[in-house]
Amino acid sequence: MFCPQCGTLSFPTPSGDIKCTNYKCGYEGPANIVIKGLDGKDVDLSKATSSTETETRVYEVIKDSDKIHGVLTSGTYMCPKCDSIEVYSYLEQTRSSDEPETRMLTCKECSHGWREY
């Protein structure tokens, strides 16, 4: 609800009165519980309630770091660990948009991963 004098966001008490949170205004009294809706009709807010309860959400953590991503290239890159020339590569934007992409590389033979900037 909003203070009828200054328009500051205020929270009603269980009795329906509001106390303005703006220290300069200091309004304490009944709230204007009838307002104009978007369609122009009066809306009665006397039965309005608010709650601070949150919904519980179920999150599923997907671990896919052991999977090899990208396109298999042959002869373009060489693994620094085993000297294999078959490497999976893909581009990823790891920094801000005005910086170039980072090329993520994974060796096909030993699964060693590294990046090129």
C-alpha cells in the first residue's frame, strides 16, 4: 500500500492502518483501501493480504565436466600433455562481450583440457 499523503510504499498493520515509512511525512492512520483498477473500476483492498513465505524449489545439479564437448579437429591443435593431434574444440564467451571468445580444447586421447585466449 502507498501512503495517501506522500505516496511512499507503506505496509498495513493487521488492523488496516498504515504508518508511513518516510520520516518526513510521518502519516499514521487508515489506508485508502479503495483504488482505481486498470480498467477504471474501483477495487476494494480491505481483504488484501501479503505473505513472506517462499516456495520450495527442487534444483538438479548436472555434472557434465567429464563429457567431451566440441568439434573433433585433426592437425589444427596439439595436446601439450600427450602430443596427440586429435582435439575437440569449441568457443565460449568467458569474459565481457567486448573481449574475444575463449577456445576450449580437450584431447581425444588423454582427455586433457586447456584453453586458448
